[in-house]
Amino acid sequence: SNAREVIRQVKDCLARVKHDSFLPGMSYELSYDVSRFLDASVHEVVKTLVEAFLLVTLVVFVFLQDARSTLIPILAVPVALVGSLIFTAQLGFSLNLITLFALVLSIGIVVDDAIVVVEAVHHKILHDHLSPQDAAEQAIREIGPAIIAITLVMVAVFVPLAFIPG
């Protein structure tokens, strides 16, 4: 269920009941409002994504000292975010704390993979004096299986959660 929508409907219903049925001077108080926790959690997830984006940019640029090599991990963040949200919507998942946590983790893995690939290609270009295409092909041959293994581990962790209701 969409918790934010349910909370909004409950607050609207309480306001209507107060207006229509309460005696003058009578009021109610919400003793525990979950919407503040949900809003704070979503804010923290967005903040984490922004911080990750900035840290990726800074770390890659500092270590590789090449703006062109920094561009690929920077582009990996929005591509991973948009792709994840499209598949989340297509599969009928709602954005709750578990899916937001999975989103942050998966984007972290995608960005980490992008950094590893860029570093490997950068190394091949500088030290082995290969063309960018040859360097990319050789780097992927060397580190491709490790990236596939990491992706399979993520799938093994999160796919079973898709079948747990609630």
C-alpha cells in the first residue's frame, strides 16, 4: 500500500469528522504521525543519493585526474536511477523504505562497477598504450566476470524479496 496516501486520507477523514460531528470546542490530537518518519526517510535517501553522486565525482576525478574518465561514472548515476525506477514501476512495486534501500544499494553497485571499469580502461590506455576501444575490450575481458558475479549476488539478495507480500 502507499502509506503516504493512506495517511493523507486518514487526516482528511479526521478533518471532515471534526467539522461535521464534533461539538464546538472539541478537538482531536494525533499521538503518533508516521508521515513525518516516512518523509524524513525519503529525504535521507535523496540526500544519500546526492552525496554519493558528489563523492563519486570527486573521488574519480582526484584519482584519475581526467575529466573524460570522470564523465562515465557521473552518467552512470542518473542512468541507474532512471532505469531502476522504470523497472520498479513496470513490476508494480511501490516506493517504500525497502525498495528505496535497494535502490541506494543497487546504484552504489552500478557506480562502483563503473569506477572499476573506467580505472581498468584508463590503466590500459596509459600503461599499455592501447586505443580506447582496445583498452575497453581488454579491460572487460579481465574484470567482466567479477562484475557479473557482483550483479548475480545482488540479484540473489533482492529477487526473493520481490515475492514477500506487504
